[in-house]
Amino acid sequence: MIGFVACECIIYDAQSLKEKRAVLQRIMTRLKQKYNISVAEIDHQNVWQRTKLGMVAITSNRATTERELQRALALIDSFPELERTVTTFEWF
């Protein structure tokens, strides 16, 4: 089962693209190290305080895939630098 999550986030304290990318790099590195997922910034690359992350997990069943993606979302929520807003799931 392939699960895809797109989540929009707001980074309130970012005053430049450099600050935004520093926050995103730290979060994406931690996600890749801790969970069996792929993650990338998929929208709003040139906006200071907004981003959209895409995450994909592939496992043998939907429950395992969903659990892995929910854990990744919980990790994103644990970072005080950003707020997750709109989140959508897709299954293939």
C-alpha cells in the first residue's frame, strides 16, 4: 500500500528563505532518519513563512502505512517553529 500525505505548514519566525530552509532541513532530516518515508518540499519554495511538505510511505498493508505517516505527522507537530495547517491523505 502506498500512502501519500501533503501538509501545509506556517513558519511564523522565518524572516528569510535561508531561515525557512534551515528549519525545513532540520525537520526533513529527522523525518528521514527516524521513519521509513520519503519527504520533500512540494510547494511554496519561494515564500518565507509557508511551505507544503509531501511524504510517501510504502508498506505491505494500509494500517502499517497509515501508522508510519501518523508518526511522521506527530514529529512535525512536535517542532515549535512551525504550525501544520491543511493535511490531506491519498492512498494508492
